[in-house]
Amino acid sequence: MSLPAAIRTVRWMVRDTFRQAVSTKLAWVMLATTAVCTAFCLSVGVTGDDRPAGDRDFRGIVTAPEAIRLGYEAAAAAGRPDITPVEAEKLGRERAAADGLPVAGGHLSLGFGAVVVPIGRTRDDSVRQLLLILVGLVGDTMGVLLALLWTAGFLPTFLEPHSATVLLAKPAPRWALLVGKYAGVCLFVGLNAVVFIGGTWTALGLKTGVWYASYWLAVPLLVLNFGIFYAVSAFLAVWTRSTVAAAFGTLLFWVLCWAMNYTHHHLLAYPVLELQGSSNLAMEVSYWFLPKPFDLGAVFYDAMRAEGFTAKPEELRILQESGRFHPELSLLASGAFAAGTLAAAAVEFELTDY
């Protein structure tokens, strides 16, 4: 079969995937989820101080995390290293005021003013923290995992004998059918990611006046994260033809990868003397072979400059300061794993008898 014909097959499968998403009401469920999150963003209000223009190093206005750090430093100098974070923040604010530094403060309202809470950071930091929560919790964790569950049945349904034999009777290579279905699901999820990011970004921007462009980096990171683990789902679907195996097997694999990714960084940051030689080698090989969901979150954390309003994981901070964290290689290795897994699924599909 010629390459143009294979490309037409992939395009047809992509279109069929979107048709399937609409017919199963999955598209409407995902749009409804985005609508709820966008409505929540429209209910947000933030009052507080603004950072001086061009202040990219978190200087000029002391926020809550900075006040806590100042408080701990002052307590340590005074021989009181065991104070609580609340006491440290109070001491830090007092120290900042004594030094003539302005201390950030304001209020965050949710539900059109139904809930109002005081904040110890600037308006810009507060909005970026909400954006980080939307991507980290709603998009990257709940969104990707739910999308994997909701789309897990697409391939097993397509691979059922009464459905597959009709397609396989046509002069189309099996790899093109599988790649087309995979690409269609990833494009569908990518389109929903654009709508989600665009809706929440616009809603918060209109309500708060803070437009943070780095938030859009979440779109390729969410699609990459989903695509990596959907390749695993595709392999399990071809191998077992079971929706349950594809869904829950992929979720278990995600948990394994997250745990391996975090454990690797923890052991690098805090070496264990008992782990030497072959154990360290096995850990290193596993880290570079398996996908790295924790690293994907770290890339977005740095892009959002989140260290100004929330604590960076200590393991990540130690590795970055020592030059042992390589996000570009991590993303490339994770993408290579997805490509290899999808290729293995295509080979399995070629060898399957119908």
C-alpha cells in the first residue's frame, strides 16, 4: 500500500474517532467539565498588592513564603530553630516591616464572594497559584487519568472481531489503522486541553486582569502525558482486547511510573548507603526507560515560576541546584517510550489472527 493511501487511512480513522467520541457522549462530558471549571474561574475575585514592574526575582514585596523564610532565619539566629510555620510567618512579617519592606496581603473570593479568605501573596501570585492547581490537580492528575479511563474502550471496541474484520477486509495496513485510532484519540484530548486551558485562562484573566502566557505550556505537556500512557493503553487493548485491562492496567502503570520517578529523585537527593552497585544501576535504568510523570509536572512548575508562592519539592530543588535534573532528556526519553510501545502494539496487531 502506498504512503498517500496510508495517510488517507490515518485521516479516516481520526475522523471516525471524533465521530465515536460524539456518539458515546464523551465529548459532551469533557466539555461540561470544562464549562464547570470555567464558571468557577468566573466566580473568582482577587484583591491585593501588585509586584513592581519587571520584578522577576521575587523582590520588592514580601509574600507569605518569603516571610516564613525570613522568620526561620531570624529564629535560627536567635537560637529558636523549632518555631512553627505560623510563628515563623509572623516573625518574618515583623522583620520585613522593621526593614521597611512592604508585605503582600489581600483577599481571595470564590463563588462570587460566597467564600472570602485572606492571602499572604500578591494578586499575580494568587492567580498563578490557581492556574497551577487547575493544571496540576484538575488537568494533569484528574483530567489525564479520567481521560485514560473514558477512552480506554475506544480501541477494544474497534478491535472486536465483528468490527475489525470489516476494516481488515479493505486494502489498508493494520499499522495505519492502529496509528490512526491512536492519533485520533490524542487529537481529541488535545482539542479538549486547548478548550480547557483557553476557557480557564480567559475567565481568570477577565476577572483578575492577570494574563499569564506560560499557562498555555500546559497544553503540549498534558497531551504528551496523556499520549505516553495511552500508548500503554493501546498495547494492552491489542494484547487483551479488554476494556477493563486497558483501563486499569494503564492506571496501575501510571502509579508505578510516578512512584519510580519520585523514588529515583529522592534517592539521588538523599543517597542510601545500603543501595550500591547493581541496585543503583537498576534504579537508573528503570528511571530512564519508564515514563516520567513527576518530571512533566516539574517542567510546568518551573515554567509558572511557582517557587514564588508554593514550596518546590525538596528533592527537585537539590537535583536542580546540583545539575542532576535534565528535563529535556526526560521528555525525550518519555516520548521515545511512547513511540516504542505504540510500535510494539502495531506489531502485535499485525500478528493477531481474525
